Amino acid sequence: MKSTLIILLTLILLNCSAKKEDLDIIHLPLKEVNGFGSFKKSFSVLPWNSSEKAAQETKGIPKDWQEFYVNQIWLDAFQTVYPEFVKQGFSESKFNKRYATWTKNPHQRKLSKKPINSYVNLVFRENNEGIIEYILDTNNNKDFSDEEIRTPLKVDDHFNYSLPVKKAPFVAYELNTNNKVLNKKVKVLILVNSKNNLAYSFPQVFETSFLDKKIQVSHGFANVTFDEKSSLIIDDKKEEIGLYELIKIDSTIYKNLGINIKNNTLILQRLPKNKELFSTSVGYKAIPFKIKKLNAIDSISLLDYSGKFLYIDFWGTWCAPCLTEIPTICDAYEKTSRKDIEFLGIAVHDTKEKLESSIQDFSIKYPQALESDSKNLKKKYNIISFPTTFLIDRKGKIVAKNLKGEKLLDSLNYYIKNYED
């Protein structure tokens, strides 16, 4: 009898705990809106070459187009490459390892082993008058003959995106979620950038509301599936809240758990009050870490930098934008005092040999470490693009993210002189 009572009490406590946890998870239905919303506009560049697959599977290119390129725009990158991997006999684990640099949506979805319309083909050229023209396979039937020839606008410093977004064509595609293929449509905006290259974007945001706050959600405009990005903006503010980052609504802190594309909802987690919180969000204490410094036996931790500012650069020797930033960071390191600020480079998806070679090539003097010498630091800090930088204050709180470029030194000096802990 006593043992039965204990079991019943245990079950009741577990049930109450489960209900409490369920109450802390909020699912918010999303409404699709065309445009970039309050987010920073982002475009991907199309190379001036042809995709062999796109060239083989399409027809209907105008006969008077003598020189042209046929290429693909990936709407769902994971799905586009997955069938080929399966065809080659690779397992799902090897697939995930192969594309470890891509961040996968935490809300798992099934990928189709058979190819589906997860991409769209287009053909483009520069005509005899030097004007770029393109044809987009909007109905995704692999035939350009039933499509119109379009002339993309060229972007300048005063470019107004609202009308081009409104006129941008919808493209049909297929999205596989939990073995169910959905027929979807999304606008594809194609423009010409300052370097005379075609650049494309998916001008699509999602909106919801919570506690009288308007919430906008973005997939980053480069992939429609939220595999790479799930960012929030509250009430048209400029600050973006990334995946797993924290946001304060009224007097309560919530964590962004991302988008479940199977039921089209944003998931927030209500966090307990009066608990010390660590996050990658500006205004919160940085997540503690311990990592072995390159060519050293001992490890360094975030606590080692107490009393100073710390500039962390997550980068890679394989990343061209990262390498572009290195001289600027080296200059800032030379022109600041170690009494005020320390620098730490963390190379991701790299090897010791490649990192040592870059250190020598760029004469890097500030400490470096390999992310592989930590316990999933990339995942803890939710690094989804490179380079990603953090500026942490004297008490371990993040005060700025992604400070870089020619104004880096000025920005660091501003925080060192003016920031009050």
C-alpha cells in the first residue's frame, strides 16, 4: 500500500511538472507578409556561369539568345543537396557531418529522399546593348518558353525596394515537412548590384503578436526554411533577436526557440524570474566557456578576462570575409591597451596547420584557439555566420555584437571610454 502511494505521488508530481513546463512554452501562429519588414535587407549573388544540372533539365530558352547562363536558386538548401547524397549511398549522419557549417533548424523535419522542386532555375544574359535580362521558371516546370523576359533594376544608394518587391514574381516550390510535401509560393526579387552581378532575395517575413507586442520573424532572405536563421524584431525596433537568444517582454524574459515550419508557429520559452541568465543577446551576461589556447596546455576561460573588455572573433581560415577583417582587427589590437581590452580569435571548422599558417601570414599577435578544443562553443554561442564578433564588458556582459570594418577601432575606444558597467 505504501509503495503504491509513493508511485501515485510521484506520478502526480511529474504530471504537475510537465504541465508547468508546457505552460512555459508558447506557440504563436505566424502570418506571411511580403517585404523585408524591419530587418536588414540581404541578397545572395548569382555567379556568371551555368549549372550543369539546370542546363540539362531545362528547355525553352529563346532561340535568339546566343550567349546565356542557366543556373539555380536554392529555396531549401538542405533538401536540394540531400537526394544526391542519398543517391551516393551516404547516411543521414554523414550528410549532417558533411554540412556541419550549416545550422539546422532545431525543430526537425523530414527531408525527401527523392528530388522535389526545392529550387528554381533561371536563364540570364547580357544583351548586345549591355542590359542584363533573365527568365525565371516561376511555375517550376523546367520550361522557359511559358515565362516572360525580365530586366532587373540596378541598386544604388537611394534605391526604393517597395515597388520592386511588389512587382517581384511568385515562384512555385515544394516543401517537405515530416514526409508531407506542401505546395508553396514565395516572391523572388532579382536585382543588379553595384558590381553588375545578379543578386536575389526572398522578400518574405512573418508576423505575430504577443502581449500587445508586434513580433516580426525572418529567415534571413536566403533560405525559406529557417534552417539557417530564425530572427525576431519586436515592435519595429532595430535589434534582432537570434535563435536561442533572450528577449524581455514587459517584465518577463523569453527565449527564442525558433520556428516550427510543420505548423507555422514561433516558439517562445518563458524563463523563471530571479535566476541568473546567460545569453548571446546584448545586455545579458556572456555564456561562460573554457577553451585551450593554440599551442598551449592550459585552458583559458571567460573569467580570465574579468576587469577588462574582451573582443571575441569567431572566424575561419576558409572564410573570405573573415580574412578581410583580420588586418583591421590586428590594427585595433596594436592601437589599444591590454589594460583595457583583450582580443581572442576562435577558429571554427579549422585545423591547427591552417590556423598557424594564417597567424604567420597576417602576423596575428592576439591569442587564437580552435573551436574544436572546446565543448561545442559554436553551438552554445549559436554561430551561424562568419565572422561573428562579441564585445564583452568588464563584468562579463555583452555590450555589442558584430563590430567590424574600418570603424572597429573607433567603436572599441568609444565603449572603453564611455561605457558604464
